[in-house]
Amino acid sequence: MAVEEVYLNGKYLPAAEASISIFDRGFIFGDGVYEVIPVYGGRLFRLHQHLDRLRYSLAEIRLPISLSDIEITQIFERLLNNRSDDASVYLQITRGSAPRNHAFPEQMTPTILAYAQDLVYPDEAYREAGVRAVSFPDQRWERCDIKSVSLLANVLARQFAHEHGAAEAVLFRDGKLTEGAASTLFVVHDGQLLTTASGHSILPGITRELVLELACDHGLRCQQTNISEQQVKRADELWLSSSTKEILPIVQLDGKAVGSGKPGPHYHQIIKLYDEFKDKFRKGEVS
């Protein structure tokens, strides 16, 4: 379903009537941040964690906004319009419109955009058969912990994957795994679930946190650590996760099978736990 209504700078408008200035710093410089929040059964998923990450990103780029978390939540609820199905909400905040100058404008009026849309799930066949990925050098800036709208390096990495018939680009920097072009990565190695340690080199993924919670709570040894390219290429299993893709198994990397070349037992365990958690969340049994 196409987006019909958006929130833009205090107003709710038909999407076709919404517009921003050509001098908006988000357009000119990519000077802004964003969030994508899944909605399951009409309930905003892990909203507090998403808002905490938003506040962190805003603070790191020194962009204050006047809206409280309660007011942002009310905007989301208005856009969802009491829908009870699965959806997602997109929120983008830029430094607003100003004459072109790299330095911050003295007077800032942020541009705040939000809209809801249907949540499009990955094809079920991807869960059953897995996806292909390719290695790619991590050429992004060094503050990937900020959820910035400046995504050109991610776009180029994902385009490289697309041109090579792959679903994702697995990024490496100085011989170490960082993450995917638009996902968190997990490595199962010698019966242990590994993911890159938190820091400036990766985005603190909300789905990533849930995967780690589920895995550790159900007996799978977990570690956040530096992961070498060699460990990735010798992995028993390799997964990607994101708010919209959820969890998908990578069964082929650079044309070579990952593990058995099929989704592994640990993946089957985690995706079952994840689906059960979502069902409980829809019913209001977990948060």
C-alpha cells in the first residue's frame, strides 16, 4: 500500500502535497538522522530502544529538537490510525533549511518527517533456502553508530551486491568484520554466536539486541568481539538481521558455501524463537 499521509513539521498532509525546501541540509549535505520502527499487530516494537537510539544520534550530531518522546509517539499513533496489522514507521530529522554553508546555521529549525507504511517481509523462500552475499570493503565514515541519512557508501556496497546476484554485502575493514550494507551480521563458529563488538564501527541494532537476548537466554554461547575475515569465511553459519529483514541465513559468500550451504540448526532455533517472541508481542505478553 502506498503512503497516503505524512507528518511534516507539525502538519499531517497527503503524501502528494508534502514538500521540503531545495535548501534543506538533509538534501544538500545529508545532514540528518533517521529511524525505522517495526509495528507488529498495531504495536510499536521496542519503541523505547528506538527512541533512545534516535536521541543518541541527534546528540552526536548536535541537533536538538523540541518534540518529547511522548509527542513523537503520538505522531506515530496518529499515522498508524489504529491499524492492527504489521507495518513500519519511518522518521527522519534534518537540520532544516539554510543558505548553503558547511557550518551549522545560527538559527536552526529542524525538518521532521514521519510516515507509516506496510511492512514488507522477505520472501519465505529466503528463510528456507538462505541468501547469497559478497564481501566488500567497508568504505563508510567512522561514525557508523550514528543512524545518519548519509548512506552513499552503503548504497554503493548494496549495488555491488545486487550486480553480483547477492542479497547483501558483507563489509570488512582492516581484515575485520563490521556489518552488512544495511544489516547486522552474526557468525556461528565452533558452536558460539559471534557478532562485532559495539562501538563507532557499527550501528547498535535493535533487532541485533533481541537476537542476542534470545540466543543467550536459550543456551547458545554469545560473544561480542572482533571477528576476522578468516573466521567469517570458515563460519559454520552466517546470518544477517535488520528491523525489516528480521533474520535471514547467508548460505553462500563470494560464491562459496557457508557451512553446509544450507540454513543451519542454530538459525532454525533462533528464527523459531524470534517468531514466537513476535507472536507474544502482538498479544501484549512481552515488550
